[in-house]
Amino acid sequence: QGMIVGEHTRENDLEVNVLKGKKLTNIRTTSKDEAVRLTPPIRMTLERSLAWIDDDELVEVTPKSIRLRKAILDPNERKRSQKVKAEVA
């Protein structure tokens, strides 16, 4: 919850479940195997990650990695806080 796993082309954020695909066994396959090609992750420096985040996101820094995540982890709480901010503004 609250992990940033990709970049969306529009302004809004998407809620997605990241998981490995189920192993399909005992199923007839077609002669054409389609390989899933994932783009490699973007390695960001601390300065680049600080410039990339929005107001509702945080940067977690450990000795071995730099992680981006949402400040409020629960998606329902995030929506509530956005509504409150919209009402105040």
C-alpha cells in the first residue's frame, strides 16, 4: 500500500495491485509464445527523486536504497484527505 511503482501519463494517480502472474500449467499453448517485456526501473538519485515527488509523496532513504511512497498509505484515507484539502481551498 502506498508504494509508487510507475509513472502515469495523466495528472491523477492510479491504484494498482502489483503481483506476479499465476503460473499457467496443464493448458494447451499456441505455437506463438508471447514474452512479457517490462521496462527496467528508473534509478534515481536523491536530488532527482526529491524533484520528482508531489506534495502527497515521501522519499525514504536508507543506506542501500531510495524509495518513493505516498505520505498516507491507505488509499481510502488518501481520498478523504484530498476531499478535505479541496473543501478548505
